[in-house]
Amino acid sequence: MLKAIQILGCCSSGFVWKPRSSGGLSFISVSAKPLTYSLSSGRATRMDSSFLPEFSPRRTRSLRAFRASSARSESNPDGRNASSSSVAVQSSAVSFSVSIMQGNVRKINFCQWCGGPTKHEIPDGEEKMRPICTVCGKIAYQNPKMVVGCLVEHDNKVLLCKRNIQPSFGLWTLPAGYMEIGESAAEGAIRETWEEANAEVEVLSPFAQLDIPLIGQTYIIFLANLKKPQFSPGPESSECQLFALDDIPFNSLAFSSMLVTLNLYVEDVKAGKPKFHYGTINKRPGTSPSDIHAFTLDYHLQS
């Protein structure tokens, strides 16, 4: 699977992919046209269109002390105010300052381990510019964030949470958030569902992996069932509700990743065959984070 994704990463959206049967996953179909969304209906269509950017997801609560010592990007994904973040940065000897260099690539000025100043060079054997500490010599690598969540099924309905925090306050989302150090993707998805919806769930299978290169995020969404029929809003949700497929609020969803996931799920249910989906969500830089209904879903693979 990783080999296939590496190959797809350097291809255009009009690639041809042949199905292959082996001991691992076998991708059996590919979307030749990008998947885009109509602003009026909120539903999926296959056509060429401009695309708009995703926004950062929600914050998580554990490992607060660790996160307080790290600077955040200008999008402020943790939903904290700028003043509290700057105080945390200034109070920690190992914190580092961040400024935008180009797109979502950030210039790290100080070492996150010893606090020493950095220089930006291409390390031996590498191809990209990296921040290198002039004191301890360590390289600060910037890697994508992993977002995990659950698509919870119950009585032919899906569980959604209305966000009680920014960004996308008051809009609906699947329970999802940043994966924490020390947990698996499935464990993180279960934890997020409990934190946002006070719902105990059993993970059934992975449903979708959606890469969003523009903001450096990868979403992994699992299909899950409720262990108990009880749920209620957590601190970051103002409301939790089960929606029949025809009642899903597609025009009031928080993120384009949620829009893609739920549209793919509805397609699978109506076709009577659940699948695993991989795709890349591409958006146009510089567009408002709230504009989530027009984008392209490229390299869409289904198994």
C-alpha cells in the first residue's frame, strides 16, 4: 500500500491503476475525475473545479504540559488565545519560536531541546532545508499531524457532534482530534469519541485515510458501533445527535474532511458494500477556512 501511495504521489490525477490481488490490500477502483462539492447542495459531484482549504481540527486535552511548551502555527489548532501561547513559549527554556517561511513550512528559530539558536541548511545526505541547532547540533524535523476519529453507526444513523469551540464553532463534525503520543490510531479514535460525545464505542474497521498536504494533516477515520446507547456532549461539544443518512447536515459541517468522509459513507451504504477509501484532499491556498464545499479529492482509491 505504501509503495502504491508513493507512486501515486508523483502522478497526475488522471492516472490508471490496475487491481492486484495479494495477501494485502487490493485496490479495485479509482476515481478518474476529482470529487468536488456543490455549495448549494453540499453533496458530491464529479467535475473539475477550484478547491478551497481545510482548516485545522480541534484541540485535545491530554499531555497539556507538553503542548504548553511548544509554539503553535498561526492557525492556532488548539483553540488557545495568542497571549497564553506566547507566555508559555517565553516561560520555557526549550520552547522555540516559529515564523512562516513559505506556505505551511515554518522557520524554527530556536532549538526545542536546548533553546539554542538554529541555522537553516541542507544536512548531509538530505535534500531539504532543515533547522539545525548551532549548540547541540540536533535537527528539528517538521512532520504532518495525525487526526483520528470514529464514524459511529447506530440504528442506521451516524453520530455527529456540534462544535463548542473554535475553529468552526457551531458546526457539525464526527468525533475526531489529534492522536496523542503513546496511543494507537484506534485508541486515539476511541478516546476522542469518549471525550467529545461521552460515548463508549467498539472500533469495527478502518474506513478512510485522507491526506491534506496543504495543512500537513492526515485523517484516519474508523467505523465503530456504540457499546451502549447512551451519549451526551463533552466539554468541546454543545450537542450530540444521531442522524439518518438523508438528514445529515451537509451544509453545516465543520471541515471538508468530514464532508468527504460522510459522502463516501453514504455512497457505500446505498451501494450495499462498505469499502476502505484513500484519497488526497487538495485546496487552494489563501482561501477562508470556512469555505469547505469546493475542493478536489485526488488519487481516490477504494478497496
